[in-house]
Amino acid sequence: MLARDIMTPNPSVVKKDTRVEEIIRIMVEKEIVLVPVVEGDNTNKLIGVVARLDILREKLNEGFITIEKREALSRT
């Protein structure tokens, strides 16, 4: 078996300046867990990927930072 036998042809890709909300919309709509990120120029060179786990981790970190700041304020 080769990669071409199991790959997704014409995958949805995003540019590095695509908003996370748009990436989430694509993931939900296409029912995928990984979106390739390509250069913004005409080369469409692969420069990375965004996974659902990446988004979840970042959103959780935002929440913990907010909670931490609130707790610090209430302790003073």
C-alpha cells in the first residue's frame, strides 16, 4: 500500500494568517481533525499543520491564564 492509495486528494488547507475560528469551521464542516498550513504565496508550500488538539490546548491555556489572573486579583 502506498500513501497515494489512502491519502485525501485536494485537502482543505489554510494560510498561516487564517483565523482560528475559520480553521474550526473547516474542521467541523469537513469532519477532519488536521488542517495543513501553507505559505501565503503562490507556492502553497507546506509549512505546518493545525490539529484539533492544538486548538484545544491553546483555548485551555487561555482559560487557565484568565482564571489565574482572577484568582490573583481576589487574593489581594
